Amino acid sequence: MPATFAPSLSPAAALLPAFAPWFDLAGLGVFAASGALAAAKRGQTIVTLSFFALITGVGGGTVRDLLIGARVFWVQDARAAATCLLVALVIWITPQRWWSDRALAWFDAIGLGAYAVYGAAKALTYGVPPVPAAVMGVITACVGGIIRDVLAGEPSILMRPELYVTAAALSAASYVALVELGTVRLVAAVIAAALGFGLRAIAIHYRLALPAYRGLR
Amino acid sequence: MPATFAPSLSPAAALLPAFAPWFDLAGLGVFAASGALAAAKRGQTIVTLSFFALITGVGGGTVRDLLIGARVFWVQDARAAATCLLVALVIWITPQRWWSDRALAWFDAIGLGAYAVYGAAKALTYGVPPVPAAVMGVITACVGGIIRDVLAGEPSILMRPELYVTAAALSAASYVALVELGTVRLVAAVIAAALGFGLRAIAIHYRLALPAYRGLR
Amino acid sequence: MPATFAPSLSPAAALLPAFAPWFDLAGLGVFAASGALAAAKRGQTIVTLSFFALITGVGGGTVRDLLIGARVFWVQDARAAATCLLVALVIWITPQRWWSDRALAWFDAIGLGAYAVYGAAKALTYGVPPVPAAVMGVITACVGGIIRDVLAGEPSILMRPELYVTAAALSAASYVALVELGTVRLVAAVIAAALGFGLRAIAIHYRLALPAYRGLR
């Protein structure tokens, strides 16, 4: 019994804010869908769709849990894996036209904000200091999509012209800042998720970008 | 105190089925060979061949061990690393014509079934519930090859038209199902590995594929 | 006792050689710079530059810490993350001509030797046997650059014609060998880092390579 993690639910996890499960589910479902679609567009089987949905849905949270020393959330609790498989099945049996790139980008924006807040909240619960906790939020929100793109052989989400990591960082950092300032955690979470979603929405709609590095100096 | 590792050899590891070391070695050797060959074909040195052999050979098992909270199997026990280095040396000094793509695909099919069963068996031993345990089998079998392809800049094994993840999933799921039904573990292992190997063999030979997603609906 | 997650600073970490922080900082700063530059060349924002700097700077050490069962060094201690963000800022505000590919290759060579030695030293401190400890040095030195290349969609550093992994392996293996032979650790570290840097320097200057696999036999 090499890793005796706490018997069923760790005290730290029990302290997670009440909003946490909903934010977690939003991120999980949306990223699982984007993973399943990446496989579907490449003509894969339902099994590969499911595997892609799982990796994309749980990838960011897995890296976060390993980094903060938490139990990997989906290994002992089959519900997360079941959600990913269900999402893959839904993608498989529904018409492709339901899932346009544009619709996906909007879903993804919701998941991005929700997951960034959830990741930062979980890291704070595990005693991670504010700055690394905000980084954990960014990792939770971005790593699933990064893995999906790398596996699908696409240019990584990190390299897209629009604000992506930046939106996740806004959500994660503003949640941590608001909590440190004493804001009620649910309020902080809603504000922070909305900020990240809003920035991403503006970026999608106007193809807005922060000043990019030009090296002109 | 999230992870306390047991002193030298964990009771869980001691409970691994008797067949486990052989299945582990089969997967390790075959994947190490495929990693070494990927580097060899790109004109690398013996050192890079060895590094590739190691990453590909132990990659899947490493991710599995991190996820289930086990000690990473090859870090404290030098035999796995030594096996990978030996395999790299054999690839280096033998004629290239011994190692055709076709021969490799067949070796890989053996490793795939063996590693999927071993991964699922180890996860069950560590108290992982059936569904995530089957996923651990798939991860053990597929992640080494995924890492190899990503590092070599090739389209990931996940994206190939033939059944690959699906064959690993068949082995892992049927092992878990047979054990849950009370089958003797050695028997379950041989049947499950044979099923996955068989499906992969059919896929290689007939270029068979499960119905792929077409999005025609 | 590979991983006792001690409350604040583990006894193992406290036993790290006195030179360790400097070698760690050299590797961290140089790899963070190379990551920030990879993002800068692709016209990214300061936030993405920072994220890239962080992943590249701490990536190798993160994988090493997970493998040897240590606490991930930068999660509880904000200084490493702060260094990466600072490096990203410096890259952002300085003229691009300061950062030629050639200058970078030389910085990278310094980081490579330093990080290989640091990784091997930390692994030895955690009771990892000599051969896997040397592998940990190679992983610490190479994985950050590998992740950077994969995320940037470039051919992995592993596949470049010049000696790269080989130089890291020389540093890591010679450090372990010298320590096993009873050399004072600071002396062993300086010699080993110089050997790896020297080999890499020769490789850069003369485009030297070890005999590559040709498969002519």
C-alpha cells in the first residue's frame, strides 16, 4: 500500500468551496467534448473518441493534482471518467453540424473560465501559496487543450493569435486576488470566471489580442 | 501528507499476480525496441537511441504509476532501465533489415496486449475501481507509443486508421471483467492479452477498422 | 524512504550539496529564457511568454521530482515561478537582436550541463540508485526543452543532428561516477558540468556528432 492517500475523501478536498463541483463539471464536460470532436474529425472509432475525451477532459486537472500532491481526482472516482465517456457517446450519435468550430469556441470559453477558477480554488485548499495557486488555475484550464492539440498533431492552443492563456490567467489570478482580499468565495468565483470568459469572448468576437511581441526595439 | 510511500517494497506490489513480471517485460522490451528504432531511423546516436528506448518503454507505466499513486517502478529498480539500454544496443548493432515496419507492427501488437493486461492488473492491485483500472491498462499500453510519436514528430498512434487504442481497451476491459467474474487471474490474463493481440492482428492483416465517425448524420 | 513529504523542507532536500541552488538557478534561468523566446518569435503576448518560460524552465525538474517522489520544487516555493516571470519580462522589454539563435545555443549549453548535474545530485540525495540517478539528470536537463519544442510545434531537440542528449548524459553520468568514486561533490559538479558544456560547445562549434545510426549493416 504505497500510497495511502486518505481513505475516501481527504480533509483538504472536503474543504473545497460549495461551488466547486459545478465549475469542475463545466470544465470537464466542455473539454471532453472538444477532445471527442478532435478525434471525430479525424475519422476515429468510438473507443478512440472516448480516450481523447478522457485525456482532454481530465488532463489539466491530472497535472494540477500531481503538482499539488493531491490524489488524482478521477482515478478513485469513476464519475469523471463516466462523464467523459458519455460526452464521447453524445458526440458520436449526434449530427456533426451541431458541433461547429464556432459553437465549440464558445463552449470552450465557458470551460476555460470555470476550470481556471476551480484549479486555483483547489490549489488554495491544498495550501499552495497565491502565485503558484494562480498558475495551477492556468494549468488546469489549458493543459487538457494542449494535450489534445499535441495528440491531434495541430498547432498548440498556446500558439493561437487570440487571447487564450491570458484569459485563463485573468480568471485564475482574479479569483486568487479576490479571495485574498476577503471576498466570499462563491462571489469571487462567479466574478473571476465571468472575467476570463468575457476576455475570451471579446477575443473570439473581435479577434482581439494583447500587444504581441514584435522585437522591433 | 498526501502521499506516504512504503519503505522498500509495497505490500500491494507484492500482491501482483505471478504472471505480472513476464507481461511487464514483454511490453517493456517491445516498446523500448520501437522507441530505439524511431530514433535510429532519424540517424541519432546510441545515447539518443537509449533515451528514446527508455521513454517509450517506461512511459506508459510511469504515467500509470503516478496516477494510481504507486512508486514509479523503474526509478528505484535499475533492471527496467538496463533492459531498455540493452534493447537499444541490440537495435544499434544489428542489421536494419531485421527490423522492418511490418515485423515491428507484430511485435508491437504483442506488447500492446501484454501491457494493457499488466496495467489493469496493477491498478486493481492498488485498489482502483474496475472502470478506471481498465483505463489504466489502456494508458499503460498506449502512452509510451504516444510519447514516442510526439517526440519523433510523427502523427500520433492514436490517429492511425487501424484499431490500436481499441485493441488495448479490449485487452484491459476483458481482463478486468474476467477477474470481476472470478476467473483465475493467469487464465484471465492470457485470454485478455490474446483478445487484444488478436484484434490488433486482424486490424494489421486486413486493415480492418471499427466503424469510424463520419458525421454524415 | 524515497518520498517523505516533510511539512516544509524535507531532510533529503536539506542534504542537497551547497552548490545546488546555483546550478538550479542557472538551468532555470536559461531554459526559461529559451521558452520565452520561442513564444516571442511566434508573436505571443507577455502572458503566454511567461507561461512558456515557466513550463520550459521548470518542466524537467517537475518530471524529475514526480519520478523520484519529491515535492514538486516550484509549487510550494514561489521564487522559481517568480524567476521565470522575471526572465519573460526581460525578454519582452529588451531588443530582439540581443537574443540571436547562436547566443541562445551557448546559454542553453551552460544550462544543460548545470541542470544535468543538479538533477543527478538531487536524485542521489533522494536515495535513487546510480543508473536511474544519471537518467534523472538527463531528464532534468532535456525535458524542459522537449516540452518547449513540442508546444511550439518544432522538431524536438532530441532529433537535432548535434549532440544534445549525449552532452547531458555525459554531465549526469560523470557526476554520478565521480561522486561514487569519492570525489568532493562540488569538485565533481564543476568537472561534470564542464564536461557536458564542453561536449555541447564542440558540437555547436564544429557541428560534431557521434557516429549516427546508418543501418548500413
